[in-house]
Amino acid sequence: MKKLITLAACTIISLSGLAQTNETKSQIRVFGGGLAPIEWGNDYTYFGGGVGISAPLSQRWVLNGDMAWYSRDIPSGAGYVDRDVLDFRGSIDFYFSRAFKGLFVGANFGYVGINSSVEEGGNPIAGPTGYVPFGFQLGLNTALSSKLDFNIKAAWGSQPGGAGAYTYNMGLGYKL
């Protein structure tokens, strides 16, 4: 019994030492970018920014949550339509090197809320007030210092009534 307890204690101590040397911390991100529907002849790209938080699940897997706001004035009739998009996105990413380092791919899901207001005699533009996108993403994360990272990401996802939508953003991450 003493040998079993000693073996268990040595295993726990060695694994905790290994975990401390390979520790990857959570990250808070601030980013800017755009959201655009994939449609021929449609130049309705929305620009904005957002914040996100990421937490490592293991050496290569990371769980993310982003909240972004995009806006665009769309010419319509004699006026325009002011359209704001609030994008809540979650994803799980696989890093080829290790968490928060290098190239990654992932699956994303979320909720996109759309608020339109007609301004100065514009004609209303038909469309959904919200939808739930599912898709995938590709990105790159590189260290600028021991606490700061630069990240860039492109994501593609579903959109009602169209071929889909893509988002792209780049920003800075701060390791907690």
C-alpha cells in the first residue's frame, strides 16, 4: 500500500510540474474587422470591431467567445438604411503547434442580430432580423511579447437566403 501511495504521489508531483512548464494562459482580445454576405453584386460589407476571450482546453485546443458590432449605411431609394449588426460567436479551435501559437482551424457557431432603420426617405430593405450561423474559420496567432499576441482570422458561415457570409478580423490579444 505504501508503494502505491508513493507511486501516486510521485506521478501527481511530476505531472503538476509538467503542467506548470507547459501552461498556456487565457487571453482577452480586442479586434477590428468586417462582415460581408457572399452574394454576387452585393457590396454590403459591414465594418466594426469587438472583444473576445479565449481559454485553452488542452495543449492544442482553445475555446473562444467573441462579441462584435458592425455597421453600414446602405443607399436605398432617395435616402439610406442604417443597418447595425451585433455578432455573438463561439468557436473551438485546433492549433497545429500549441495553443495561441501559429496557425489554427476551427468550427464556429453563434447568433447574429440585425437592426435596420430607414433614414432620410430611404426604402426599407427586406431581410432577417437575426440568424444562427454555423461555419469554420482559419487564423494565425503570433507573439509580440510575453503578454501580447497579434491575431488574424477569417471565418465562413451560413446565412439565410444566401450563399453564406464571411467575417475577417485582426487584433491584439493580452494573456492573463
